[in-house]
Amino acid sequence: MRRVVITGAGTVNALAHDVPGTLAAMAAGRCAIGPLDIPDVERLTVRIGAAVTGWDPAAHLTRGQLAATDRFAQFALVAAAQAMAQSGLAVGEGHDCGAIIGTAGGGLTTTDAAYRAVYAEGKNRVAPLTVPKLMPNAAAGHVSMAHGLRGPVFALSSACASGTHAIGLASHLIRAGAARAMLAGGAEAMLSFGGIKAWEGLRVMSERACRPFSATRDGMVQGEGAAVFVLEERAAALARGAPILAEVLGFALTSDAGDLVAPSQAGAEQAMRAALADAGIAPAAVGYINAHGTGTTANDRTEAAAIRAVFGAAPPPVSSTKAMHGHVMGATGAVEVLACLLALQDGILSPTIGFETADSDCDLDVVPNAARRAEVAVTLSNSFAFGGLNAVLVLGRI
Amino acid sequence: MQLRDKVISIIAEKAVLDPSDVTLDASLASLGVDSLAMVEAIFAMEEAFDISIPFNANDPAEGRFDISTVGSIVAAVEDLLAQKVT
């Protein structure tokens, strides 16, 4: 079977605008959640988030790209450029390289601005590129143009599992021989008035902090950003001397076919078991789990029970990095792959920060508050999405 | 329609029950109102009474808005309306 490796990584998120900065922040347990500075914030109940600050897209993008991109596509373009630079992949003129960029909301900043103009400000015109900026496949399209990717290029939307689905599906395309190399990840920029107001309606957001697995948790906190990886067929990557960051050992995608929003222990369990089976790995070989760990009562309790069921009496350390970079929605699974790379490459387990009090319903070693050293050969990363969609990625050290 | 009857009609609609089956001492769980239906009922009450109800689905028992029974919800809505008038 064709095997798949990761040969490049890039990111823009609230912790840092690149991979080294993000890994350093994860190792340091830094929290990027703070007060939001957006129009009409005073009309929001939830006024915190993990925003990308100091963002200067003009420093990275051409004038043409700047004029034609929403914030989410800008994040994707910059992350993809970093990943390509690290990988050194030569794309060529063929149709065998592509991109899958997951996103939950697409160009929400653009949508928000256009709605504000016509509904709130009574204008009768919107910016001419409103449609090509807001379309969910805009990020994938821009990435393809920037790097000459002429193979399979599309967006993928499975809410909070989008990034993980994108990486997993890209690995399947390479495995199946449908592509030689793929850029894959997620991008999201939902920290606009409309994006947060919509989430307020569900009453699952915290107004204070993200405290995954802590008994004192009271909801999720949104983040924004992107992470993009270069995935290649292993033999070709080795032959060209590419940097190998990790191997994609296994992937599973399952659906609960149950509730629209409530998580399912059986669904989470099945997805983890299937991913391990796909990788041909025993549960005991897993050294670190990056949890979905949203900080909601329901997710954390359900996910902890599912991990206990799959891994038995002694599950590996589990952490949720969302307390640092926020819940990056459609990009979150991709950003969290970085925590897996940190574990595999540097032997550092990212902490679950903001942890205050143990919850007997979440009986796990959550690496509370401070990073820890550990020799890790295999990691698992969970993403569970509204719609009952589960995606689990198994990565291995080279 | 009295405040109590309006609250009961909202909960009954979300529980897909006849209002006559919704008694003040009933718990939401006993009426089959799950967390999503509860969030919808809270929204409907906010709209009906033009109030803002402090409710976080992660911690419904936090005490800012007592949802233990239909009666406690009626009382909590009455409190919020009284605060609004003063």
C-alpha cells in the first residue's frame, strides 16, 4: 500500500503566525484568548476569543490576492506558503497535486460586512468581489493558484471536523494513487459580530475562559486561523530527500446518524477504533491524544468516556490545546495536528491550560497546565462536529 | 394570556405536549425537553417577554436562572420582568 507522509507545515493562528512560534507557545502553555476588538462588540454577550493579532496580510500577499481574499483565505494562503517552503515540493505541470482546505463558515467576514452594508447601513451596493471572497472554496482556489496545483482542489465542510477530514481525505487520495501530493488543512475566520452572535444563540459559549476537562468549565471559546500541511507519497518524498515531519498512519471518518448537536460516546469510540484499525496500531502504542476537548460539559464528558472505553484502564495522556488557541472551528483539527507534531518530533506533550479542578466524569491524565516531556511514537487527534460527524487521525514518528 | 400560561404554552410547544399536560411541579426532563429544546424555549421566552435570560447550557444548575421545574421558570421570568420595570 502507498504510504503518506507530511513534508511541510504552516500556520497562522492566535498563538503565532508560523509553526515554530506556535510550537513554542504550546510548549510554554501560553493562552491567546483575550478581549475581542471588533465592531459592535458591546452588543455581544460573549466578548472573548482567540484572535489573530498584529495581522498584516500586505506583508505576505500580492495586491491582487489582497483585493480578492477574505480573512480566512488569507490565513490559508500564508499557511500554505510556509508549508510549501518547508517541503520543497516541486509541483510541475501535471494534474497530480491538489489541495483540500476545510472550513466551517467560509468567508464570514465578507458576508458580515456585506450584510452590514445593505441591512444596517442602508446601502444599495456591496463590494464587487463579495461572492468570490465569501465562497467556502475560495481558500482552496487561492492556494491552487499560488502554487500551480492542477489536480483535485476543493473545499470541505464538516463544521468542527473540517480540518481533520481534509487531511484524512487528502491522505486517502494519495494512498489511492489519485494524487502524488496534496496540500491539506483548514482555515477559519469567524470572529465577526455575526459569527459570534450566531454562536451565542446556542448558549454553549463561555464568557470567561476555555477550561477543557476541568469541573469548572462553562463552555467553548472561539479562535481563528489556519493550518496547512504538505502530504506526499512516502517513497517519492524519501527519494527526493524531503523533510519528513510525520507519517499519516491511519484515518477514520464516521457519522453518528443521531443527534444534530449532542455528542455520541458510541460515535466517538467507533471513530477512534476505526482509525487505529486503519493504522494497524494497538491502542497501547498511542502515546498522546489531542482531544477535541471543547470545554463544554457535554463534549468533554462524552469524549473522556469514549477514550476510557477504547484505551481501557490506562489511557495515554490527553490534552486539549483549545484552551490556548481557542476553538478554530473548521481549522481546529489542522491546528491541533501541530500539537501532535510537537509530541512526535520534540517529545513535548502540550498542556491543557486553564485547568482548575478535576471532574470525576473526565477521569483522564489531561497534562494539566504545564507541558511535559514524553517519548511518543504515535499520536491520535480527535475532531467531533455538529451533524454527528467524527474524524480521527493517527500520526506516527518517522 | 397570563405570564404563567404563556410560559407553559412555550414549554408545551417545545415538548410537543398539550399545555394541559404541563404542570408547575413538572421537571423539564420529565416533560422530555432536551438541552436543545431548552435553549429554544429560553429564546422563545426572551422574545415573548422582551427580556434577556442568563442561561448557559453548560451549567444549567448554575442558579442564575432556575430551570428545575416549570414553576421555577415561571418565577424566574417574573423576577426578570420585575427587574426590567424598576
